[in-house]
Amino acid sequence: KSFTMAAYQSISVDEESARNPRGPKRNDNRVRLMVIGFLVLALITTSFRALSRQAAGKNSSTTNSRHINVPMPAGVNLGSWLSLEDWFYVGDNGAVEVASPDDAIAAACLPPLHLDSSTGPRWNSETDLLSGLAQHYKEEMDKDDETQSTLGGYPNNKKRSLGPWGKAIKTIHAFRSSYLDFEKELGTMASLGIKHVRVPVSWCWTDTDIDPDLHLVTKNETDPNNDDNCIYMDDEEVLEKYTCIDPFYDDVRWPAIPRGLVQRFLRACADHGIGATLDIHTYPGGTSIGTFSGVWPRYSRFWTHGDVPALDNGETPDVGRHILKNFIAYLESLAVKDPHAFRGFRALSPMNEPAHLATLYNGNPPIRTDRETFLPPLPSDKAAEYLNELNAGLESKPHLTKVPDGNHLRVMLWLRDAIDAFRQSSLPSMGKELHVNVHESLFPSEVLPKQDIKSDYGLNQAPMQLFGAWWRASTTLEERAQWAVLDIHHYYAWGSQCSGAVEGAPTGRFSCSDEEHRELVIDNCGAWASVYRSTIEKECEVGLRLASAEFSASTHHSVRHACNDVTTLKLMLETQVDMAAAADVELFWWSYKMPHGGAFRSAWSLKHLLYLLGVLPQPDEELFHCGDHIPAKGEPEDGSI
């Protein structure tokens, strides 16, 4: 625009000069000055733009200037996508507790096909949902044909439709395939500076279909007399191809994850420069207590039923270790069969929060006194053998911690074997990583060593010492610097030392409205990251890699008590990200999105929090309601399902 104006002025002056021969010299000087001025202005503008681009390059954590002052974690979780958790699907009015109590059934939907009580059941866990959906569709199909909708031209005829299990699998796959817009949402993550995603997955996968989509219904090309021209897979075939029987519960089936869907996701990650960690979040029988175990409200059986074969010289199949080894082999095969997807794969996490809450659900008061512990001890001879391995050579090194005897040895032995299985594969040599997750609730208080520092403000050094001692014995210095990453999750929401509540004490240590005390507690608790690193380094030497693959901005596990004001949430995000970065601990936010989580979203959905902070233009929500819809009289049903 500037050069256009200069040209216009020049032409005008030349025309005036032709009309007035006595003034050309004065006018020429004026033109020269004007042109020089516009050139200087153009140079200044160009330089400013170049500096702006350079500054944007230095701030590579974002392409959106609105969040320059909002620090980003290196990674996010895509929670409750391929391994379901109930509290993500409570709807607008159902948010109460993150960890649903034993007698609660919190989840009310699984959009887009299951929205409320008219389309399916409330549910506790992934397997509970699958069986509940099948039962719901069976009851619907048993109704009189006259009550069935023909919405969209789909006759609800038993002979011309999927069976109850086929409809249940179709409902779950409709959710899985529509949950994430790979191109748009991974692009947004990349623009925010997010470099890694952690994807919790179940142990149950299918490779029946190479394509990402299931082929439950196919076109009938041979029978022109078929009215709807479709062939529907019968339930027997559906169960065989798209579900897995839980070997420790005869009546439990898991919905299988199509490998093609995950590979398409990994290819999209590669295209956006994002590395994906596949986290085996659930195993048969459940490895922990809670709705995220996959089998809840059933009790965990993995350690009591599934780990026994490891100790009987292979007389019976070792289900857990066999699943992990097969999964590692599958990941290795991607390097040849799908190198594009292999580029998007960054790391494997062999088990999530192994035996979480074992010290509470141990057959003793105050919880579950009617049941034995779900984590039994190793046989005494095996325990003694493993302890000798863990503590070998420490007699001359009194500054290092010894691993004590206890039920926790069963988990440590399993994870040691997981590390060895990864070590023996080709994945480390191809630049892939193993992120080994452990949880402090594995240890009873009587086995914990004395702490060097005060445990106030959640600085629980003692369990870290034991994990550090085990990590030192299970990995080498070189492995810890390259592909072996120790991962300990950390939340403010549990425990009295770091929690905050709207009503203050005793529910929380600080009141959300008490600015001075709130900042003091959050800052002091943020020192956890530096204590984490210093404690593990004391046991393992420096140079190791550490992660905390789950954290959030929540100040309390009960959302009605938690601080939900934007000021506190922003302080929680900033403090944890900054202090973890200073300690070189890689953080993953739990979770990137939860559009049907209701009031949970403010502190647990990074997408929604960034909207509240003015970084993203849209809130974390979707078109469909969840759970609170009451169908009107005469409202049509979805006959297509």
C-alpha cells in the first residue's frame, strides 16, 4: 500500500511539473524525500515482521499468541477413549466423585449412539457397559414389532439387523471412531506445543479388519431380492471377532480395539510431529481396584489368578506376560508393515498404576474386610531369591536403600520381567522407549524407610526411595539415560496436605478464596517434582529420565468441594508445569478432553481449561447430551441401531 501511494504521488508531481516548468527542481526534491520516507517505513515494517517471526520460532510451544503466558505440559493423555472410565460420561449434572464409590453407578452415556436411559444402561466399567448394552438391545428386540421405530427407513427386524452383541459393539465403535478428529485436534495440540500423547488402551485388540472401521454390516452383491441389500454379521461371529473372553471371569467379555484404527491414529501423530505412548491401562481380571480396572464392580483377579503361572514353572499359561510379549511383537512388526504408523509410536507403558490401593483393599479394616487382599505375597522362597537379586552388593553401600520384603515384590517382579521383555526386543535399538509406571499406594506404611525431609506438603520421599532402589536394580545407567523412563503419577486432589476446598479446612488444607494461603500451599506442594528427581538420583545416579504421566489442576477429588475458579486453576497449571520443567520431569495432563464430564471439565480437561483461560476459542463440549434427557411422549426411537 505504501509503494502504491508513492507511485501515485510521483505521477501527480510529474504532471504538475510539466504544467509548471519553473518549479521542477523543488518538486523533484519533494518526491525524493517522500520516496525515501516510504522506503524507510517499508524497511522498518519488514524488519518488525521478521523479528516477530523469529520470536514466534523461539516460542515454539504455540502458534497462538493468546497463550504465550500459559505454560504447556509436554504431553497430554487421551483418557477414556480406548480404555473407558465412568466419570468421563456423567453428563452436565452427574459430576460428584472422580473415583466413584463402590455402590455408585456414575456413567450415563457413551455418545453418539448411547445418550440416556432410553438408549442404554448406566455403567461402572468398560466390560460392564458392553454386557449392559447387549442386554438393553436384547430387551428392545424382544418387544412387539409394532413398538419399534422405522426412523430413517431401517426396519427393526430380528432377521434383518444385527443381534444384541453386534449392536453393542457397533455402539462402542461408533464412539471410538468419532471421539477424536485426528487432523483437527492433533493439529491444535501441535500448535499449542504439545509434543506427546499418552493413550490408555485395554489389553483386548483385534486384527480381523485391516481397515479402521468394523465390517459388521456389508452390502449383499449376490441377492437382488434382499429388500435392504445388506448382510448382517451374527452374534456368534461378532463375539469371536470383536470381543475377548476374560480368562479370570467366565461371564466377562471385553470390546476389542481394531488395530487399524490405532494405526491410522499413529500415522496422524507422525504427520503432526507428535509421539504417542501406548499405555496398557487394563489387563484381564483387573490389576487394580476401581472403575478404571475395566471389570468393576468385580474384584481384581489379575494378581490372584493371573500371576500364579509365573511361579509354577510354566505349568499353566502366564496370561499377563504373554499379552505383553505379543503386544511388543506387534509393535515391532509395525516397523515393516506400517512404517508411517511406527514413526508416530514413541513409547510403551506396560501397566498403569499396578496394584493401586493394594494397601487399603487388603482384607483388613477399614475397607473390604469381607475379602482377602487382591495382591498376595510371593511364595517365601521366591521372595527370598528376588530380594537377594534386588539388594545384591549393598552391604558396602550403606547410603543406598534396600528393598524390604512384602506383597509389593509381586508387582516389582512382574515389572522387572516387562522391562526385560522390552530390552530383548528390537524396539530400543529403533529409538523407542519404555515408560514404567508405579504407584505409592503399593506400599504399606510399615515397610517405608525413614524420610530425610519432612513429609509435609505431600513430599512423600519414602516410597520414592523404594522405587529408586528397585529401579537401580532393574535397569542400567545407560538404559535409564536412553529408553527406560520411570513414571510416578501425582495429583493434589487426594490427601489432606495439598488439597484445597471451597469451604476450607478440614475438607481442604486451604480455602479457594484465601489467596495468600492458597499460593503458599500450591507452591510448597509443587516442590514434589524436585524431591522426586533428587530422591531417585540418590539411588540411581544422575542422568536418568523421569516422567509424571498424570496430573491435573484439581484441588479435590470431590468436584463440589474443589476450587473451580479460573485463578486457582491457572495457578495450579502454572506451578506444576514450571516446577516440573525446572526438575526435568516430563508431565502429561490428564486428560486432553472430556466433553461429557460436566463439572469435572474445568480442572481435568486441558481443552476446557484453556478455553476458560482464553487460549482456545471453543469449550470442551459436543453436540449430544449425556444422561439427563427425558424422552417426550411419542419421541421417535433410533431404529437404525
